[in-house]
Amino acid sequence: MFGGRSSEHAISCVSAGSVLEVIDRDRYDVLPIGITGEGRWVLAGDEPARLAIHGRELPTVDPTGTPLVLPGDPTAKGLVVLEAGDAAADLGSIDVVFPLLHGPYGEDGTLQGLLELAGVPYVGSGVFASAAAMDKHHMKQLLEAAGLVVPPYVVIRRGRAVPTEVRNLGLPVFVKPSRGGSSIGISKVSRWDDLDDALAEAHRHDPKALVESAVAGRELECGVLAAPSGPEASLPAEVRVTGGQDFYDFEAKYLSDATEFDIPPHLPEETIARVRSAALRAFEALDCEGLARVDFFVTDAGEVLVNEVNTMPGFTPASMFPRMWAATGVPYRELVSRLLDDALRRGTGLR
Ligand SMILES: Nc1ncnc2c1ncn2[C@@H]1O[C@H](COP(=O)(O)OP(=O)(O)O)[C@@H](O)[C@H]1O
Ligand SMILES: [Mg+2]
């Protein structure tokens, strides 16, 4: 399942295209389901190439596909075609869903809730962890409660006065939508005069924004993958933005060739071990399932701060999560099978 209503629609299509390309067709009959930007569900073509980025052109779900719905009815266990076109009216029962959706209405617990109601197992975190990780405000509270360190921050809701304590954060600050992703709506502010514009931009995406102290340090990511004996942490990666962008913004993430990744990072073994163990603690603090990518800042003094937890990280072979696992010994194709197996083992309901 891919596409969706969030600003990360295109990235989700790219992830889905990559999975379609490698998934083991001897084990799985795949039904690609696209969700349009408006939220309509359609039967999508099984065409990996159409879902790739071509130059600077981003893919989208074609809204002319056969419309579908998934009833939240566990006795139905399947998709219903709304108008019989080229697709067979009975698509059969669905064993497991791979929700390759990023952002609100996909990665935030809403889709997971529907799949729980329908009794269809799915890859990744359940309702609570998905919702908690999507909202950076609540994510930070849970991480802090588990003893992890996060950058200082203030929550600012649209239409409310900006509290004076924001200034205590010191400059520069990062201003971000609480429930966003792909760096969309994020600004780095180096003068207080620019704060209002940055808040307006963040509030265009989410009525709840965060202002956060900028951490001077290196940026690391670590993949966590569920296994029958408990979650495992991958070798971390360091992200180095070398294309002239001010931080790891949308351009540096998806469009620039200049961003560099070191797997593992050039850091002492001991620091890498602390990052891996913090990634596992963050995964458990939020009750994550299946997979997550935990992102960090590491200061020159070696302090490890958690930036965020992504419950459905970018999932193309060029994305960090698959690359970190490939470097740790789990190739992309096996990753897909392991995640589907994990989802099938777990099922739905309280667990
Ligand atoms: N407190 C911070 N200190 C330093 N850099 C930050 C901070 N917050 C965000 N950034 C930069 O902005 C990028 C995107 O921010 P992030 O909170 O990860 O949002 P998203 O969910 O959109 O990825 C980070 O990868 C990092 O480069
Ligand atoms: Mg991020």
C-alpha cells in the first residue's frame, strides 16, 4: 500500500516501486494498492519503473485506477472493488499488508487502526507506536521518560502567542511541524526576527509546531528490526550534508548527489555501541514493532541525543534503513521477507 494523503506521497511511491521490484514472487502474490493524494484507494499497476524519480519529476498514484475499499470488518478480510472494470470483483483475502506510507494517514496509526479493525496483519508498528512516533512532541516525552536525551524544545500551537521562554533555547533554533517528515516545513533560524516566518511555514503543515535548540554535532541514524528473540540494531550511518545545504533538508535527502553516508561512521567503537543501544531503548520506549529508524545527534563531547524515531522510514534500496541493514548483513530482498514474516507472526489485536 503506498502513496497517501501526506506531503511524502511521492517518496512513498518510490519506496513501493523498489519493493515491487525485489519482492520474492515465488512466496508472495502482490496486489499494489495506491492511495491518491485525496485519499482514494485504487488498484495500481505493478510497474516499478513508473514509481521511480525521473530527473526532478516525482511519482504519484494514478487516480484513474479501479477504486477499492477495505471494510473495517474482520469477517470480510478483503478488499472490495467499487466498480467492476478490468479488475476481478473478488480480489481474494489479504494475508498481510505492507503499508509503505510515510507521514499522516499512513505512518501515524490511522491506517494501522483500520487494519486492526479489519483484522489484517501489517508490517511495522501498531496504532500507539505509530501515533506516538509521528508526533515529535509526544515522541520526545516518551523518550525522555525512558532516560534518553533529546534537544530542548518548546511546543507552539497556531494562533497562540509565542512564549518568551523560546529565547532561552538560544540561537540557532530549528522550527518544525510536530507531525511532519522529509524535512518539509522545517527552517533553521539564526535571528529571532526570522522566527515568525519560520513558525508560519511550520504551521502551514501542522497547527502544532516545535522550536528546538540546534545541536552542534554529527547526525547519525540506526535501523532497528524486530526478530523473534527481540529487536536488533543495525550498524549506524553518519549523514554528511556536503552539497551546500544548511542541514539535511528535502533537497539533501532526495535530490542531491552530494550527500554522503558513512556506514559505519568514523567514530569510536564505544560511541557506536551507545548509539545502537539507545536505538533499541527508543524502539522499546515507544512500543515499536517490525522496524524503525532512530535518528541521533552526537556532539563533539560524545553525547548522544535522539532526534526522532521513524516507524516507516524511507524504504528504497538507496534509503538509509535498507543500506544500514545491507551493511549489517541483511540484503534488501531479505529485509522485505523478514518484515512480512514478522507481521504474519504477530497478527492483529493485543500482543
Ligand atoms: N535540533 C536540531 N539540531 C540540529 N539539526 C536539526 C535539529 N532538528 C532538525 N535538524 C535538521 O533537520 C533535519 C530534519 O529534521 P527532523 O526533525 O529529522 O524532521 P523530519 O521528520 O522532517 O526528518 C534533520 O535531519 C537535521 O539535519
Ligand atoms: Mg528526520
